[in-house]
Amino acid sequence: MDKILKIGIVGCGAIGKDHCRRIMETVPGATVVAVSDYVAAAADETAAKYGIRSYGSDCKGMIADPEVEAVVITSIDPTHHDYVMETLKYEKWCFCEKPLSQNAKDCEEIMARELEIGKKLVQVGFMRRYDRGYAEMKRIIDSGEIGAPLLIKACHRNVSQGPGFKTENGITNVAIHELDICRWLLGDEYEDAQCVRVRQSSNSNKGYDNPQVVLLRTKKGCFIDVEVQVADGYGYDIQCEVVCENGTVKLPDPYAVVRRSRPDPAKDPGETMPIMTDWKERFIEAYDIELINWVASVNAGAITGPSAWDGYVACVAGDACNASRGTSQFMKVETIEKPELYK
Ligand code: NAP
């Protein structure tokens, strides 16, 4: 009989519930056997929906459960490091939503534990690598058909943020996706990084910078700029264009029907295209492919997706961005030497 991976989920918020549904309904070769959350009621509600075990707020108890073979971590960012380390205590497989942690030092500890075990057990939820648009951009860049890449112009715009959001989280929680996808697209590493404060939007007067601009230079000399708006007042809008020597590649907008009709000067411009506001919809297919691939690779005995090293590099770049804020200086993106395990 085919292997069925038994998964436990830590964190039953927005993406925790979504991944639970995905694993139960869409991902072959896996099932969720237990859930937990800081708030016991959230775990109980998700467990009741699928008739599975709730550990309530006993997240560590759930990780220790011998029936749980793999742990999906979908709790809030500051909790990731501790739950990953707890999972590695039992040498279990771990899928950790981005970011792997909120700073590089924590990620080094995770890698040190993996090196001690001698096996990659952790995959990080950088799902954009599984998006058809980004994948096709990478295929074209790697083919060399339009020459070497020179520049990336990207933007990450979110509608709004929850309470407690801080300026640094614009990097550690939001732009972390770009910090991963840009080095993946280019097949290059960062040399240095800078975060620039620009004119502030009246959409955000809640104590955090919005927008911010992230500037990165790579070892091969590419230049990247990423506009980071965490409260844009209109939608979830992700853009990316890579300028190469003999052409460009650009991320397509998500599938949406363009409607054309007789214009009404008062309320209808005649041509409209819906704008998404929910990240769950924008990358829905990428999340499916990501978890399908993760389960297949775990069941085959070796993970193939973004590793703890990738989570670490994104955090090193993120630390440099946050350290540079207000200095008008580029900060070096200095990683430790890449261990053999991640090569
Ligand atoms: P969310 O809706 O706030 O869900 C997080 C859940 O974790 C909440 O139920 C929260 O409880 C719970 N929690 C808080 N502290 C905890 C603790 N110490 N132990 C266990 N559970 C705890 O947030 P979300 O949007 O689902 O995001 C969850 C994670 O996924 C974040 O790290 C985020 O960066 C990541 N994410 C990734 C993507 C992606 O594109 N890959 C998209 C969305 C989110 P309370 O409500 O009581 O705090």
C-alpha cells in the first residue's frame, strides 16, 4: 500500500486551516492526524471539522506524539524557531511556513541541529518557487535565450496589517518572499542590502513605515529594487520584472477576466479587471504544488524544496535590510560558509 504521511499542525489560523484543508482534500499521500494552537478553541474547531485529534494548546505534546511523523508549523513568526527545534528534537520532518525565523542567528541554530542529525528535515514555505509564472521566468533566465540578467524591479503590496505589526516586519514577514525569490530567479547571492524610507502613505499612520524600498546588489553585480507596501489601500498586488541583456521577463497577473462594456462616466470606466485582496487566492495553485511536492519528497525519504539554508539566507539579507534603515548605507549580506549538507 502507498505510504500515508501522518502530519500534525501547529497553528490553526488563516494559513493553518488552509493547509489542513489542502492536506485533507488535495494532497495525495498524507493526512492530518492532530492539530494544536496557542488558543485551544482554534485547534478544537479545526479538529472537529475533520474528526481528528485536538491537542488544544499543547503544541509541544502534539509534536512529541509518536503517531505524528511530520509537523507543519503555521503559527505566528516569532514562534517558528522554537517549534522547529522541538520538531528536530524528535528528528521528525518539518514544514515551516516562512520565515524560518525572524533573524539569522536562530536559523544557524536550526542548521546546526540538522547537521548534528546529518539530514535535511526542514522545508521552508517559500511557495512562490512553485508558482507557474515565477517558474517560467526562471526557465527563460536559466536558458540564457535573452542574455544575462541585469536588474529586478519588484513590488509586494498588501492591503493591511494586523495589530502589533512593526516596521521590521515589512522585511521579516513581507519582503522575505522577495529576498528568497530574487536569489532563486537569478541563481546568484546577495552582496549587500539597504532599506530606504520614502514618502509615507496616508493609508498607514499606525506606527510602521509604509512604503519602504529594499535595494539589493548581488555578487554578479545585479541590482534589485523592491517596493514594499504593507497597507496599500487597494489589493494584494505582486509584481516582478527581470531585465536581461536582450529582453525582459515579467510575472503575469493572476488569471482574471477583463470586462469591457459601455462606459458610464459616473461609475464605470468601460474596462475593468478584478484585483485580488486575498493572498490565499493569488498563489492557491503554488501552495497546492508546494505541499504535494513536499509530501512526495518526504515519502521518498529526502526533501527537495527550499531548505533551512534558504530560510537562513533570506534572514541574513533581512537582518542587513533592517540594520541599514536610517543609515543611507548598504550593509553587507554575510553568511556563514555553506555546509556540505545544503550544497
Ligand atoms: P494567523 O491567522 O494569525 O494564525 C496564526 C495562528 O497561530 C493563530 O491561531 C495564533 O493564535 C496561533 N499562535 C500564536 N502564538 C502561538 C504559539 N505560541 N503557539 C501556537 N500557536 C500560536 O496568521 P497566518 O496568516 O495564518 O500566518 C501564520 C504563519 O504563516 C505566519 O508565520 C506567516 O508568516 C505564514 N504565512 C505564510 C504565507 C505564505 O505566503 N507562504 C501566507 C500567510 C501566512 P492567536 O490568534 O491567538 O494569536
